[in-house]
Amino acid sequence: MINIYVMICVVTQLKKRGISHRVDEAAGSIGRRYARTDEIGIPFGVTVDFDTVKTSTVTLRERNSTRQVRLSVRGSLSRINVVTYELMSRCGQV
């Protein structure tokens, strides 16, 4: 139940910041979910998992490097926000 609450919190904050997102609730391993998001070009993944309940953290994964880091929910949202707007400003979209 707490995982759903965290997921809703993350989705709400991404919406508020105008950042496009997708929730993958399909069955399958986390590896398959990463593969699906990689295929459609999603640059970052936020994973809410069993450790989220214990530690109040999520995993932030970057598509191109496949690097992963555990961050607080707020920390992951701040990081996505900064990187998204840096990329948009480089492309002249902000």
C-alpha cells in the first residue's frame, strides 16, 4: 500500500513540474520493465520497490549509461527536474 502512495506522489510531482512520465504496471521482472522503457526512449526511470517501504528511497536509473542510484523521493524528483530542464534549455525549448 505504501508503494502505491509513493508512486502517486512521484506521478503528482512530475505532473506539477510538466515532466512527461509513464507508469509501467505490467507484469514482469524489473529488467524487462527497464528494457521496455529503453526501447521507447524514456531517459530516466524511477523505481518504487520493496526497499522504498523500508528506506523511503527510490532507484533512479539513467537509460544511456544504465547507471542507478538510490535517492530519497524528493532527491530523485529534484534530480530529474534539473536534468530535464538542462537538456531542454540546450535544445532551445525553455
